[in-house]
Amino acid sequence: MEKNNFGGFTAGGEMVFEKRGDKISVPVCEKTVVTELSDDLILPDYRPEIRRLLRISASLPTPSPYVSSDMAEFSGDVIYSILYVGGDGKLASAELTAVYDAEAEFPSGMAENIIAWDEIAAENIVGRVTAPRKLNIRCRLRHTVRAVGEMPTDVELSADTGTDGIMRLTETYPSCFFAIADDDSYDIEENFPVGAEARIICAEAVPFIGDVQVKNGEAALRGSVSVRVLYDTEGGDPISIDRKIPFEAALPITAEGDGWEATAHGTAAGIYTDIEDGTLRCKIRLSLAVAAQKDMPAVVTKDIFAVDRTCDIKHAEIQSLVSRYCGVGNFTLSGSSELSGVPEEYEVISANATAEPGELSAENGKYVLTGKCRFSALIRGAEEYSCREFELPFRYEFGRADGDCDDYTAVLSCPIVRVRGDGNVMTADAEICASVRALSRKNILAVREAVFGEPEDLGAKPAYTVVYVSEGESLWDLSKRYSADPEAVAKANGLRVGSPAAQDSLEGVDFLII
């Protein structure tokens, strides 16, 4: 048994030198904020008038954050992709943008170096055409705002105590520290042959992050973007082409050293297309977001006393975060759904999908994420276009479950979607990409303040005292009760003790000389 440089002992078997300024990562905020949007939006003059609205989907690039000591604020754009039938009976599309902001307050002064992020989901998107080029779009944004910070683990000591004669019992816990980074202006380009008479109806792009590595202040991403372009020719039927464009990106991130686990996701912040000489030129602006986490040792003081004076201590409960999982993955979903009101004869022109996470649990050594995937199929029957929607449940097993998780984040996207129709039954296949983070919470009781009395006259104490050990009493308990140095007591009694606070530290011992 060895003392550390502040007269402390570890509660576990391994000695850890306590450091001034050591910190522990703590949750600061976890709130759900709902933003209701209602915007009157106007189509550009070069887009056809709206005869019939087919569907509206929403894309949410990474928001801009502002974080203070008591509040996190976020603002950003909602990019609506609108598919409709124009006045000439042909398919047409438009991208319209609305803005939002959200905020979440939290107690000030409880932590420092606070970082926050906003996990946004668009719900209940409803559109109503109010004029040939004007429509009202209502949407609910559900923000899950999370903030974490760092709390010093130092004990506040009363003045003029020094460190001589002060005994500390410390323990080391894993504590999850975080780093985030984003880039909303990463561009990639690709050209597709489509023919000289082609007319672009719509274009969609969904990024997939296949791998992300964080080391020494840089996040390296590798992935691809699935691009689907729907076009037609004069008097021709709509044609759908799909391409997968690989990309690599590097983002600076405040994550020093190695050992970080990381995940990432992306959205298409803009798609720009034109046709020249039978070639479709497609430029996609990506919004990329990286989140990294890493367990680091945090040393807290579990108990403290002095051998030469009285000591009053105050404990506080600290909630620490522990990393369980952080990574990216993908899985496939296949299934069928029976629909009503489908035309007798129809063809599926194209389809897209959105996935919504449900619950995360640990089963048989794996994490299991459940949820649902909502498909939207564009069909044509009897020369009329319409959209049909249906849902399929999913179950995704991944990672190694080292323990239950108390908190998780899952951002899902569907880069590849295929739907086939057979009468009133539609069969769907989707590749779903998952960016998942999982944490557990641990409540730690630690000493936060110690007030010492005046030094005692040690010469007034007897030369030694014989003390009988009570059942369940540890060396630390007994030493504290008699204001004795645990190391000195162990040495005087010929004991070899790994930790003075261990339940077996006095196993087989009937009495001690102090």
C-alpha cells in the first residue's frame, strides 16, 4: 500500500495519483423542444404551376449552435422537397426553404466547457395549395437538445490546512468526454448521360457514412452519396436513374490523442442540376456532422480526514456519463404491406423512405434498435400520378453490449429504396444507415468540501491503543475513527493491504495496535 502525493489512497487495488484540476464529464441538459412551423412559400417563376400536390419531404442540415453558460440556442433551415403535377399534367418539383430556431435553458454554474447538440426530426408535414404558385406548409420539428460539460473533482479545503496529516481515499471512474464537428459546405459533383431532349423532374441525394476515424484533432470520413434523378423526354415516360458517388472528407475536431469512438451522418443541403449536350451535371452540397466520445479516468475523493484535527465533510452526488457504443453501420429491410385504394393497374415510378428509431435495448450480448420505416411510392395508374405510403417495422442488432444504456441517439437515413407493386400489395427493400451513440449514467457520491479544525496536541495521545475489529470494518474505517494514518497502522501490524477501504482489508484480523 502506497500513499499518493496528497496523502490519499485508492479505493481500488491500483494506486492512482490524484491531480489537482481533475475533471469529470456530467450531463447538463436533456430537453425536448417542439417548434411549430407554418410558412407561406412561393414557387420560382421558372417552375410550373401546381395542379395537384403529391408529396412533401423535409431535409434538415446541421443547425448553427450558440452555447452559453445557461442556454443552448440553435437555428437552421428546413429544405422542403415538393413533388407535384403541373398545369400541363406532367410531373414537376421544387425546393423551398423555411427557417427555424429553438432554445433550451439549463442551470448555470454547474459545469464548464459545455458543448451542446440538437437532434432534429421533422413530423407531420402538411401542405396546402393556396394559389397556383403558392402553398402553405406546416411542419412540427422535434428537437432533442443535449448538453454536457466538465466538473472539477477537487475537494474544497478550508484555509491554512496544508496537506500534512490529511488522508484522502480516492477512486477512479470512467467518464465519457465528447467532441463534435460539422461542415455544411462540402461539395461533390457528378455527370450523367441522359440525352439531349431530357427534362429534369426532380433529384434526391442521401449520404451514407461508411467509416469515420477520429485522431489527433481530425475526423476522417469515407462514404458515398446515393443520387436518384427522375427525368423525362418530350412525350416520353418518366425515367429514374440511380448513382452512388463515393467521397472522402476531413473535418477538424477538438479531440486530442487517439482512442476515440466516432459516428457521423449527413444530409443534402442542396442539389443543383442542369443539362448540357445530353449530359446531366449534378452538384450536391453536403452537411456533415461528426460526434466522438471517449472514456477517460476521473479521480474523485470518496472520503477524507486528518490525523491531527477534526474534519467536517460535505458529500454531493455527481452523475457521470459512461460510453457504451459510438459508431456507424447499415442494415437492410425487406417486407410487404397491403394497401387499399390502389388502382387495378399501375406502375411504381420511384420511391423514397424515412426511418424513425424506437427503443434501444441490450439482448444476448448485442444492442438491438427497433423502429419503423415509412415508404412513399410514386405510382402512375390510368395516366394519373399519385403517392402511396406505408410503414414497415425494423430490428437492427449491432455492437457488443457491455451493459444496459440509459441514453441513446440514433440518426437514420435510407440511401437506397426500391418498391414493387403487385395488385394491392407493395413490397419494399431499403438499405438503412444508422449513426448510433449509447451512454449509461452512474451516480457517484463524492466529497466536495472539507472543513478542518485547529491542530490537536498529538503528545497528549497514548503511545498506542489496542483496538478490536468489528465485523465488516475496513482498515480505512478503523483508521478514520482513531485519526490514524492507514499506512502506519498497516505497517505497525504487519499487514499487506491493497486498498484500505476494501471489505477484506482486515479479513482474519481480531485486533490492531494503533
